[in-house]
Amino acid sequence: MTDTAVGLPARLNFADISSMQEHFHASGWSDGLPVVPPTVEAVAACLEAALLPADHLVGVEPVRERAITAEKVAINSVMAGCLPEHFPVVVTAVTAMLSEPFMLHGPTASTGGCGILLIVNGPVRNELGMSGSFNALGASDRASTCIGRAVRLVLGNLLDVRPGDIDRSTLGHPGKISFCIAEDEEHSPWESLATERLGDPYVSAVTAVAAMGPRQIMNEWTTVPEEMLDTFVAEIKANMANYSIWAGNYTIVVAPQLREHFAKGGWTKADMRSYVFEHARIKRSAWADCGKGNIVGDQADREYRALEDPDQLLIVAAGGPAGGFGAVIPPWLGTRSHAVTVPIGACVDC
């Protein structure tokens, strides 16, 4: 097997799987979980599935100008447990992260502890058996877990984003192991996230977001759209007071029970974004209620919005069929990093 996962051209041979695992762990090439041996054959199968040569340039990390090739991404994908058919999604996710608007170095080096949220849309979800239903934000299916983990291994092995190295997270969150969800498009009354952002209802795509951990909400005591959204807004405002005041790409995940009520009320995603834009705001004085009174100063009446414009809000249909649940996934430090959506199989430099 090759060890170009860390940029070296050598091949490694091991007597058994246990010795390989220990070597990879000792070298810092794993995330603490067992890895799949990245054999030459397995790596080649990934590259073939994406129709990419080994030396294809997926992208360049903008700050340190480190080039990421398809072969190196494939090695880490195999290590994460990806099948060859998963690899095109991983390549697309890495392409999105390496784009300038995402500003990869900031969220991965910050003490704030964000992870990389991946939202997958389009026919590829069904082709790979991805589920946007039960446990959508957990280990919902093999493809989602392995694709999210592959991205994390890419960050660690190709960009040194390891705890205590480039990754300076004070706490982090479990999404830094794997944070990949598929939108439940078949049971949604709305256009998918990718359709909204790319304008193509048939496209398979990945959206990458620098994101904090999900904050689950529940409201089973109303069917009024405004009141349901008020629960999401309250969680957003709590994040603004307790974590970060700055506007950015908040993501809200809406489970089927709430989606049904929104649909019966005739509410579109655009209606929801407008409502959140207007109501998700706090005054600086709110900091005095959560132990931050020392920084209120003479600006108590200064107002902050969670969104600079309504389109910053990402709305995702996902979750199991029962329960009035949803989730708010806050952004990392506002608009320093922007969500990026890339079609699967697109050549962004062609």
C-alpha cells in the first residue's frame, strides 16, 4: 500500500492488518478509529469511479498554497471506508472546501471548534443509499458516515489539520469526526438546497458549510408557521448571545412533521428565510443576561442580525417521520467563511 496520504511516494508493506493499524495510528494518519488499508487497487478503483487521473489537481489550499491531488484524496477516502462509488462525492466536497469563499484555513485552524458540514442533494443520494430520514444528523447510513469521515482524514493528512497542530479547537464537537447529511427530497414540499443554489432540479451536488454542532429544537404545540419558526429563531438568538454575535450561513434542519405544517400553511422556503431574517436579531444588551455584561458598554441598543440577507439561511429537509423536531446548525464566526455548493462531476477550472 502507498503512504502518499502524507505526501510521500513510498509504498509500505505489513505482515498483517494489526501491524498496519498500529503504524497508521502511531504516524498520526487516523482519527483514532480503525482505517481500511489503502491498497493500490482500492485507490485505483476510486479514481476510476470518478474518471480522474491520479495527478488531477482537485484544488489548492488558498493560505498555504498546498496542492491536493485526486490520488491523495482517494487514499484517504479508502482509509475512511468509502467505496469507489462514494469517491466522486468526496472529491466534490473537497473542491467546495478549497474554493476561496469557503476560506478553509480559518475554520480549520480556529479555537472555535467548528466542523465541515456536508449537505448532499440530487440523484446521487439514492444511488449511494444515503438516508435523510431517521437519525439524519447521526450515523444514518454507510455512505454519509464514510464520506464525512473521508473529508476529515483529508484535512488531517494533507493539510495537517490535527488537534494541537493546525487544528487549535478548544472543544470541537462530534461533527468533526463525520458531518454529512442527505436532504430528504422525496418527502419535502420544497425545492432542494442544491436546486435553490444552482438552479438545476436534476443536479447532484454537495454544499460545504463551516458549522458548529447542531442544536435540536422541538415544538409540538402549534401548527402555525410563524410560531414554529419562532422556536428556531429563539435558538438562533441564544447562539448569538452565548457563542457568536456575527451573521452567517445558519442552517436549519426541518423534520417531516414540521414540514407538513409549513406546507399546509402555504409557506415556501423563501417565506421562511424572510421571517427568520426579520426576527433573528438581538441587541447588544442581551449579553448582560448571559454573563457578558462587561462588553455591553454604551452600545446596549446596538442591534445585530443573524443573517445579512435572507438567502444566507440554508433550509434542509431531513429527519425521521415522527416528532415536532428540527435543528439549528450555527455558522463558524459569521461571514468569514461562506457556504459553497458544487455540482458532482463539475470541473471548476475547465
